[in-house]
Amino acid sequence: MDQAGTGTGNSTAEIPASLTLSELGAGRTASVVCLDGGRGFREKMNGMGLFPGTEITVVHTSGNGGMMLISIGSSRLMVGHQMAERILMREVI
């Protein structure tokens, strides 16, 4: 990365995300910025309907390290904490 703050590559340090999905509380809405994982992880998330730009609402969290119930449009999905930590988000205001 140069002094102007630009760079190339897929480093998560360059992604303008403010938090991970695991940091969102119930009732909060955010859009996916980046899926921080390998090809298998990205394919699994894509299969669940999670893509960069997808808007997600957290319906319920079961506490620190537990499962999260999220809403994508009219669908609801359960996501584990470790997966949620790898989904970078930008909160929708």
C-alpha cells in the first residue's frame, strides 16, 4: 500500500468495512462488504444467498460465540459465530 492509502490485492485491511456480522446485535441491518475466506467458504456463503452487497438483518443472537438468526429478504438463516466473524459488513443507516 502506498502513502495515499491505495493498494491492490484482497487484504481485508483495505476493505472499508466497520464491523463483522458477529458484532451486529439483534434488529441491526448491514450490507455484506466482503467474505473473508477461501473459495470453499465463499461458495458456501454464496449458496446461502450471501454476496457482497447483500443486505442482512440480524433477527436474534444467542450470545457470545453462539448462533445468529439472520434475515435476507424473506429468508431466514442460522449462521455460526466463526462464520459470522469472517463476513465483513457495513451498517445500513
